[in-house]
Amino acid sequence: MMLLDEILSFNEKFVVDKKYEAYVTDKFPNKRAVVFTCMDTRLVELLPKALNLKNGDVKMVKNAGAILDDPYDSTMKSILVAIHALQADEVFVIAHHGCGMTNFDSDAFLELTKDRGIEQSAIDQLKVDPNEWLVGFEDPAASVKKSVEIIENHPLLPEDVPVHGLVIDPATGKLDLVKKGY
């Protein structure tokens, strides 16, 4: 069975059995916070458990590496929407140790795209320099500090919204405080 078919089959039974009822909430975060973190699979269940979060407690924004380097990208837009339209009063930036974006090699990544059938001509058509766009970081704590600064300095961030920075261990869930926003 293909993955999509498996998902659709499971979903049909999920809805019929009303399993969704355990997750009913509204669009406003109960703990009035937005968490910006990495998309790493190790964090999907560990991060909420390590932070004592349940479904509906926070708005969760994710990308590769929890990297924010453009104050006008979709990540920042999502954070601002969580604050202004969805009643979030705090921001948590949480990266993790052992992230795949640590020392990210853009040239090696482009080779992987070619291995998957992407032609050099498509790479040449990119509207950005891949070596400036496809970047990671050397130290997750330094990356968190940079993301926190970008958020804190955004002209649409209210002065009373604290922005915290943390790094989580994806093996144990231990949090290291990088910046306390209060």
C-alpha cells in the first residue's frame, strides 16, 4: 500500500470513530505563546512533552534548523500573526543540538538535488545565490540568538512581548536557556 492510501484509509476510520474529539480546541493558544522550532522528526513529540505542552497550548512554527534570517519571510509573518491575530503574548525560539543544518554544505545539497534529477539549468534559474540562501549555522545557540534578535527588532513586534531563546537536546529533552526574554 502506498503511503497516501495508508493515510487516507487510517483517516477514514479516525473520523468515523470520532478520535478527533480528544484534540478539539479553538484557534487561540491556551498558553498564549508561539514556539518557533526545527522540523526535525525527533522533536515532533519530544518537544511538546519536554515543555509540558498539550494540543492547543501554543502556535507552532517550524522550518529547517529554526533559522530566521529574513525579518520579512513567512516564518516572521507566522509569528506576527500568532501575536496580533491569535493572542500569543510570548515567543519561544527553540533550536536543537545535532541539527542537520549545523555546518550545512550548500554545494553537497545541490549535488543531492542533481541526484534526484534536478538539472543544472534549473539551479542556474534560481533567483537567489544558493550559497547565500542554502545556509545553516555552526552553533545552535548562536543561531537562536540571531533569530531572537531579528524577532525582537521587528517593527511590528509589541514591546511587551518577550522573546525567549533555548536549545533542546533531542535525545533527552533537556533545555538550555540561551536568552530569557523577560
